[in-house]
Amino acid sequence: METVYAEEEQRPTQPDNFEAIDPEQLSLTIDRINQALQGKDIDKKVRQKLNYAKKNWPVNIAKYNAYEQQMGGRSSMSKTDPDATFMRMKEDHMLNGQLKPGYNLQASTNNQFIANYTLAQTTADTTTLIEHTEDFIEGYVTPPETLTADAGYGSDENYTYLEDKGIEAFVKYNYFHKEQLDEKRGKNKEPFAANMLFYNNGTDTYYCPMGQPMENIGSYVRKTATGYEQKIDRYQARNCEGCQLRGLCHKSKGNRIIEINHKLLRLKAKAKQKLLSQEGIAHRKQRCWDVEAVFGNIKHNMNFKRFMLRGLDKVETEIGLIAMAHNLKKVSLAM
């Protein structure tokens, strides 16, 4: 038994060329099993299971493959509207955050006028910024001078894109507000976190809380869901055995290893400096009453809380009419 187990452990869990199950190939495999069992005394239940598999499995697999192709990399899809993705809604009649098919509406505003809008089929806002900005540039032939967004849009890929485009960005990152609150209170709940360790740029060395050097032991490239490549450097302490702070510093068995994205740290430091500037504070204050007021007007004053049409093209037309109605109403009120 141990010999067989050792042999099975050495085998790959799936062939290298495994992609998807072919319904026709599955049907042929079931036929070969039936042929191999002909003339043999086989339990009736086995025959029934093979007949069931022959009748249902190829059809179901073909259906699932078609669904997967329709999803196009998404994690879910509505059967009544294949372009829609299931998202957890903030507002619903059950008031319990149900999952419902929907679209992620992105809007650029200027003094509460909708300057641009796009519809995303993903639940996360992070992956929508680049496509939305590209759509803005296509419509206006030039990129915006400044861009202000909340923490849902702060990422390595987005910061890099905005920097390359020459767009002055005031985009928060995760835990920005928590950092400001901790600094205001003079507290830090994670003093042993990797980003709190001292770094010597000249020697490319981090130092642990006990002053022990942590040298670079290599790096690797990590790809995000959008295919963006991030370089991650790894640093390891020389000897954590017997350290009095080990229990607080890390829980691993060996010497502590930290992983650092230096590019992201640089971009976050740049973003923090801009966000805390007088101009950055003004932009952050304006964002609250600028874009949030637009969504509030559409949802509550115009009573538009759900799309009436189905399909991405039709929904884009529908939200376009809503955006024009909002802007025309703003113009009329300004006269």
C-alpha cells in the first residue's frame, strides 16, 4: 500500500495539456467502457449509471462550456441577462445584501456634471479605472488634468498607469484613513509589520525589530487578475532562534521572511504626499459632494434604482439617457 501511494504521489494530478472536458471525447470514453464490460457479469446499477452518464453528461458539459465562454473570465453570469454579473447589492428589498445580477457603473464628474460614464462587468472597482479613463480619453481626445478617487481604486497597476499618462492623481490606497487615524492617536497596532521595518536603500537590506539585518534572497514576478506583473523581493532574517520578540514578530517555524513590492511602496508614498497636501485635501473634500451627490440625485430624486433593459448595449443606452437627463436638469437649475 505504501509503495502504491508513493507512486501515485509522484504522478501529476492532471495532464499538462488539460484544458477542458470535450463532450464528444467523454461520450467516446463511456462507449469504450461499455464495450469493455460486454459479456461480463456486471451489477445492474453500474449499467444504469453508465446509461445515465451517456445521456446527461455530454449535454451538461457542452452547456457548461458554453456558459464559461459567455462569462469571458467572469466568476458569474445571469441566465436572464448573460452580460450581467452577480454582485452584492447595498440596497435591496430584503435589506440583507443579496447577490443580484447587475453592472458596475463608473462615473466621472466635474462640479456634479457627469463628464463620462462606463459600465463594468466586474465587482471590484480597482480593475475598472484604466478602462474608464481610456474611454474618457477617447471621448475628449485628451486625458484629464487631475483625477480624484477613493481607496477602491488604489493599486500598483492604476498608479503606474496614471503616472505614465501624466495625470495628476489624488487616489487613496487601502488603509489610508487607518494610517491617519493611528498617527493622530499616536498608536500603531502592527509595529512588526513588514512596512514598519527600517530599510537601507544603499545596501538593499531590511532590519528586524531587534536590529538584525534581513538580506535580499531573491525575487519573483506575480501576475494580477488583469495580467499586470509585479516584482516581489524577498528578505530573510539570519537567525530568529532565541529572539525575545519572535512571538510578536512572526509565527513561522524558521527565520522570518518578508515579501516587498518596492514599486508599490514608492507609489503609495507619492500618493500619500499628494493626498496630505493642501491641494490634495481640497480634492478629497470636493470628491465627497461632487460624485456622491450625482449618484444620490439619480437614485433618490430621479428614483432610478434599477435598469429596465437587459444586455450591455441596451443598458449603456439607458444609463446614457439618465446621465443626459441629470446634466440637463443641472443646466436648467443654473439658468
